[in-house]
Amino acid sequence: TRRITVRDVAGAKERGEKWPMLTAYDAMTASVFDEAGIPVMLVGDSMGNCHLGYDTTVPVTLDEMTMLSAAVVRGTRRALIVADLPFGSYQEGPVQALRSATRLVKDAGVGAVKLEGGERSHRQIELLVESGIPVMAHVGLTPQSVNAMGYRVQGRGEEAAHRLLRDAKAVQDAGAFAVVLELVPAGLAAEVTRSLHIPTVGIGAGPDCDAQVLVWTDMAGMTEGRVPRFVKQYADLRRALGDSARAFAEDVVGGAFPQEEHTFH
Ligand code: KIV
Ligand code: NA
């Protein structure tokens, strides 16, 4: 078996096939998704919120991203692994972006990187692609800019919609192989999807994108508290894991574990 490549992803759009993407932050979880046939996994800087205990994605470092990306690569055989360039690792310019992306490709072994921004990031995308590193772009809501934009639906109103379409075209022209659309009205996401020859990957962007991505801890019901409206929860892992821990604790305290079958003589 060989890994899925960015060329396979391009072929899927030509054939009109939709595809799923999930985030992953560790080898064990990634191996479960690989066995389940998830073709593309994102080592998202959402690891800041869901894995490392930060409040936002902003504090995530390139060291953290490299370490967890390497684990996800080791845990998988088939999926294309995409790693986020964290905040501060590409905003200085194309050369900084290339240095950061090279680290993720060489030290972690990822097949592609993702960065945020449309027109504002097109020079970074161009240099990475020229250098042989496939790039997934990310427009609409870009969480690394939370301090400037907050968390709200993007591209509402005619001017904002035009700007979003321009951003999506700019990343395509710069050579991105796909683009994430985050928190964008469904009609606009459909228009962007029709206008581009590269696939759109929606999150809170309606049903007409070429692909859909969810943060795995949201998808599987592992996240604490409320999840955003665009999430569908396919399991209740937080409850299942908590129940198992409570049952173990009760058995230990009550002397019901270990029993004969768990014991060596
Ligand atoms: O970091 C992340 O999980 C992401 C996805 C939500 C697209 O960027
Ligand atoms: Na991200």
C-alpha cells in the first residue's frame, strides 16, 4: 500500500467524489482513523485547544507541531498527513515559511502543510510549492487571527463575499492543492467550490464543498462542554471514557479488581 498523495486529491474533484478529513494529534488515534479509511488527516493547530490545554491555537509552537506530526505519521500507513504551520512560523515571509515547512517535511515526514490566509499568504504558498512542498490553504475564519477577528461567520455581505472569493482564487493561483473554508455561508462556499479547480474542504461551510473536515474530538464526542453548531457528534467518547475510569476506580476501591484471571502465581 502506498500513501495517498495530493494528486489523488485532485483526481477526486475531477471525478466528483467527496472525501472526509479528520484532525489527529497522536499515533494511536491516527492509526484508528487510518484503519477506518480516512484518506487525509490534519495535524491541526487545534491541538492547542484539544490536546495541549491552551485557550486558542495561537500559543502552539513549531516544536510541538513537529513532535505530534511525527507521531501521526508513524501511526499511519495510507493517509496523506497535512500539518498546520503554527502562528508565528510563516507570517514573517516566504523564507521563514519555507524553513518551518521544511522542518515538518524532513523531521516529521508529513506530505503537505497548511497555512492560514488568502491574498496575504500567497507569496508564502508560491515559494513552498516551487520548493516541492504541497500546500493546503485556509480562508474564511482563520483562528490564528482570533485576536483581530474573533470567532464568527465570515463572508457575509457582498463586499466580504467578494473578498473571500478573491482570497480563494489567490491561493489557487499561488499553487495550493486544496483550500479549507471555515465558517462561511453555504451559498458562498458552493460558489467558491464551483469557481475553483482545486478542492474546497468545508468546516461550517455547508454541504457543497468537495470535502468536509471536523476536529476529531468534536466528531467523536470527546470535547468538554458545548461544541459548535456545525459539528455532528458520531460517538459519546467522553462519557464512555469517564464511565470506564469510574468503573475501574470503584473496582480498585472495592477490591473487585484484580481477580484470579489477572493474577500470576
Ligand atoms: O487546526 C484545525 O483543526 C484546523 C481545521 C479546523 C481545519 O485548521
Ligand atoms: Na488549524
